[in-house]
Amino acid sequence: MESYYGPDFSSLAREDPDVARLLVEELARQRGGLQLIASENYTSPAVLAAMGSTLTNKYAEGYPGRRYYGGCEVVDRAELLAIERAKRLFGAEHANVQPHSGASANLAAYAALVRPGDTVLAMALEHGGHLTHGSRLNFSGRWFDVVSYGVRRDTELLDYDEVRDLALRHAPKMIICGATAYPRPIDFAAFRGIADEVGAWLLADVAHTMGLVAGGVAPSPVPYADAVTFTTHKTLRGPRGGAILCTEEVARRIDRAVFPFVQGGPMMHVVAAKAVAFGEAARPEFAEYAERVVANARTLTATLEAAGMRPVTGGTDTHLAVFDLRDLGVDGATAERRCAEAGVTLNRSVIPYDPGSPSRTSGIRLGTPCVTSQGMGPDEMEEIGSIVAQAVRNPNAVASLITRVKALVSAHPAYGDAPTAVGDD
Ligand code: DSN
């Protein structure tokens, strides 16, 4: 390949040391501790390279072959590559790779399939749903009449009978399935059956699990849903962004909703990076990665359970787990802070029927996409579980825990060959 002009780190360090220093500090933060936020990952150097490219300079409102700007012949090919790879990877009839985020993808799906004031049935945020599934603070709860379903109090599992009852009672125009804090597989066929019974569209928001779907270790909603929204930066390990897969039947509506209804020009550097990520996710190594993500989550969950932290639903089949800390007498915010002091980043989370509040939750959520990308396996999960359990229980243990965290991340460095200081590239 001919040489390619790509501004390297030394030019940023020279031109803007203030920003360069922040990049170095953030890289040091990401490498210096354990990243257990279930929705984060370490994307590949190839994805980073595509995102830091001159494709960011190009305006390309419209779609390949139908743009409102000249000079789109190269970015057209980048977008077509991303579309074709996404369709092949997930077996979809149509793909739109332009959404800037999962929330924009969801806004576009609402715009395509329902009208303000329509009834939508979706999972409650407090039970593991998402802001865009009907929160009053979000467009979804403000502009739509959202009826929420949840999980059962006894099993903490989705209650498909309740979903069906609510659907029959409220006749929603759209049903949304998918979650951000639900550690078990979702029965998309059951949702399809309910949607068909009441004549509703089915939207699956699988932002969290799409990498596991790509790797063949989580069920795919594609054969069942009219539209599937997802982010490319979570388990899928691509650039920060969103995408939509859908049937041919709603393809035109979805495309027109993304542009020009919700968004203007697409970010072509991110679209190119999505193409890279879809290409990476189609490789056998990625399926192995996805398998290890789930195996690691199970080991970590079992270790924490043995240490007295109760996993919501009794365990996990995915990349994440949610823990109820009430038996330990520690709230989620305190646990999050204590773990942070020990060098472990995770986040507080509500648990189903949480007696606490969103800022003082009764639980925490953690996930294994990042640590698995670093090459960690079962032994490391047991060590991480022991560190997290001690950090949550005992604020005086912090100093010794930091040493153990440093040992883990030094043995499995994220971006092992990346520069460590301004100009050190
Ligand atoms: N913010 C994401 C998460 O952490 O689950 C959802 O959009």
C-alpha cells in the first residue's frame, strides 16, 4: 500500500501539549487499573487508526450514490463496505451504519416506526432497560406513552406473561426488547410472538450484547425483530457509535429517519472504523474472544457470590453481572468509590425493586469485555473477584489491593506497545 499521511502523536504533542497530555493521562488511567464497566472495551489499534483519519474531513449527507455533496466516491465505498460487512456478520436484510450513538439509533427507530403520542411497551430502566426505553427524562418518556414491563420479584427474570398481558391491555404500536443491566439471554422469539399477537413493531436494542451475537455466544434478534439497534463500542469492540439492522420492509423508513430526520452528515471516519470492527468481529479469534468474555463473567460472578455478594438472577450468561450489596450493608455508590480507590473502575447500578435511589443504589454492575481484551482468563477473574470483594467490604484494605491491581495490569497491559509519555512514540 502507498504511504498514507496520518498525523501521529508527536504532531499533537508539538501543536497542543495540553490536549496531548490529557490523552496520555487517559491512556495511563485506562492501563493503570482494572476497567470493569460492562459497556466499555479496548478497541483495536486498527479501529483507532480509522477514527483518527482524514475521513473526518468529508461531508457526506445522504447515502452511498445519493449524496448532497460532491467528492463522496471514496467515502461511499467505505460506507458500502461497512454496510455489507454488517449485513453479512449478522445475517440482516438491511443495515444503516450512520447513527452517531445507540441513543440516536433508538431515536431514529422511534421516528421510523411510531408517532409521538403512540403507546410503546418497553423494559423499565429500574429493571435493567435504558433511558431511551421510556424514561421521563428522555425524549422517549416525554413524547411517547410508554408502558413498562419488568422482571419478576422472585426470579428477577423477564416475565413474558406480564409482557403479553400488558401488550394485550395497552395495544402498543411498538414493543422494545433489550437491556443494559440484564445478565440473562432474552427470548426474542417470545417477543416476536407477542408483537404479532397485538400487531406491534418489534424493536430489539442489543447495544450490550451485539459483540456476543457476532461471536455466536448470545441469541440474535435479527431473525425476529423488525429493527435492531446497537452500539459498536461495547462487546463489539469497535468505535464509539451506533447502527441499525432491519428488514427490507422498513429499510426506507429507517434510512429516512436517520437522515435527514435525526442526523445531518455522517461521521465518515467512524463509519470506516465500524467497517474495520465488523471485519474484525467476523474472524474466528473474535468468536473465541466472545466465548472468553462470557466464561470470565461466570467465573468472576461465582467468585463474588462466594464472597457474599448476591448476583441478581443468581448468575450470568452474558458479559455482565449485577450484584445486590444489601447483605453487606454497603450501597452501590460507596462500593463504586471504594473500588475506584483500589484501582478498579465499575459502576453503581439499581437492582430490580431497589429500595435505594439512582444515586444511592443497592447494587453494582460489572463486566468483562475490557479485561478479556487484555487477555485475562479464569485465574485473573478469581483474583479480580477477591480484590473487588475486599474493596467493597473493607475500606482499610485499599493499599494492598492497589498492589494486586498493578500486578494484574502489568502482566496483561492494555495497548501494550502504546506510547506512555508525550512525544514518546
Ligand atoms: N451507557 C450505557 C451503559 O453503560 O449501559 C448504555 O447506553
